[in-house]
Amino acid sequence: MNNFLGASSSSLSDEDDSNNDELIMHILFSTAYNIVRQRDDSSNIEKSINRDRIASNELLLHDYFPSDRLYNLSKFKDRFHISRKLFVRIDARGKRGLLHFKNAQQLLKNWHTT
């Protein structure tokens, strides 16, 4: 498969591949965020339920993301298996708590490397 410059993709270094992956992920998350924002701005928004998102975020990060985490990534995948659309909606709202884009990006990178 050739890239847009005509060089074979096998000639790209690992660093270039990593940079391309990061750029693609950034574009995807930005696009999803903009789509959700536009939809929310143009529709009637129901009143949101006030949940303790900050405490939930801290608990989630403590259990799944530090080096001495309580659960491994496969357990996270099994426990929080939700549709991609819902996952993007939760993360794209920009509310503090749960997973923000940086955490979601790191999670996807970790899944990719395991």
C-alpha cells in the first residue's frame, strides 16, 4: 500500500507510524466532539442528572490506570463494554469526570499495545 508521497508504507519508521496514529486519533476525537456539540446546540437538551462524576473519575483512574492498578485492561474492557457511539458521547461532552479525551486516548493506546 502506498502513502500519498508514493513511498511504500513499510519504509516508514515506527516513530512516523506512531505520529500518524496520534494525528488520526486526534482528528477522530475532534470530529466526534464537534458532531456532539453541534447536535446538542441544535436540539432540545434534557435536564442532566447531577452525578458525582469527580469521585467516580478518581475511583476509575485509581482502579484501572496507575502502574499498581487493581484491575487489568481486559477486565476494564469486559466491565465497561458499551457501544462506541455512547462512549464518544460521554467523552465528547467535555464534562469533568469519567474519562476525558486524553484518558480515552491513553486507553486506546494501551489496548493497541497489549
